[in-house]
Amino acid sequence: MKPAASTQKHSSSFPSARKIKRACENELYRTIKRLGVYIPKEKVELAEKLYVQKVFLNLQWIHENASNRKLLSDWWDENVSGEIASLWEVDQDRLRKSFRDAFGG
């Protein structure tokens, strides 16, 4: 009989706050690279804070759908892209496409 610990091997726990923050930073960095425009550091930091906050507010749902990048990209389009597009003063559709290209959704 296998030990009880092996059953928990495949169940994933929630990521740490640091891991979430770093993932959001990386996703926005890749998005900016694909946008091909200069975004001031202050606006990037504000967008990162906004994105991290939205992820924490929807952490349960995001965690449950972590393997579905298309669904996560759809969530980002609906819940995050509008505010970041206005903050960065870029076209929202272009931002969405850049995020999808960077994120893989």
C-alpha cells in the first residue's frame, strides 16, 4: 500500500504571494515587449499592482482553471485589460492581442 503522502503529490496548493507577483510581472513584461511601445516604469508598477490585486480577488477561480490558458486570457481581457489599456494609454484590442501572444492563450 502506498503512503498517504503520494495522494497529495498531484494536488496543487495555492501559489505563494511572491510567486503570483512574479508571474504577473513577467506576463506584463512580455506583453510590453510585444506591444513595442515605451511604458514608463511608474505606469508599469501601477499596472502590476492592479493585475496582482485582480488575481488575488479571483484566486480560487484562477487556480481551478490554471491549465486552461485560453480561459485565463479571456478572464484577463474582461477584467484587467481595460484598466491597463487606459493607464498605459494604448489601444485595448492591441493590448489584448499582445497579452495573448505573450501568455499563450
